[in-house]
Amino acid sequence: MTTTTSRIPGLHKMSPEERLQKVVEVTGLSEDVVRHLGNTGNLDSATADSMIENVIGTMNIPLGVATNMLVDGHDVLVPMATEESSVVAAVCNAARQCRSTGGFKTDMSNSHMIAQVQLLGFRILNSLVCRY
């Protein structure tokens, strides 16, 4: 590292490419790392920059599909992006086990919720969560 501070005034005002170069100046990242960070895949840097603050690149994460999902009486496939192994398989297995009791039921307490899930009315049966 070429500096001992993470203070970079005005970073938020720079373009993603300028930010990346500033981070390179501060940290001394190798050309290979810079090339990797500069490859934004199928999400262009302008779009990424409109989604979060201080964008310097993007990260590809495997996208899987959770099967066996019965939600509000409808069969659905649920896309899941994760780098954690066995998460999708565990969700598929749990969904398969819950199908016989009606699957999952959704409800919303307010007119608008973001990224919050609350599970109510469940009990554990032999390491299996089932709705009652």
C-alpha cells in the first residue's frame, strides 16, 4: 500500500474509471487486478454507478435457480445469486419438503417493503421447517 489513509476527498464526484485510477494510486494495485476490476461484464459502469456509491467495478456472481417453490399456491422458479456453495440446493430441498403443507404464503404489512422477510407460524419437525 502506498498510503496509510483511506481518506480520498471528492471520490464520490469522480467517474468509475477515475475512481479506479485513484484507488490504484492509493493502493498500488497491480495491472492484472486493475484489468480485472475494469471488466464490468454485462453491467456497464454507468449503470453500476447509478446503483451504488463510489463504484470502481463490478463482480460476477453465479446465478442459480431455486426449484420446488410453491408460493401463494403458484409454482415459481426463484433466481438466486450467491457465491456460497450449497445455498441454492438447500433452498430447493426445503421448498420440496414444504410443498406438502402448501409451500410458502406471502403477506405484506405495509404498502412498501424492501429486502425484509419475516417468517411466522413455523415449527421445527425433524430439522424441517413447516408452516402450521
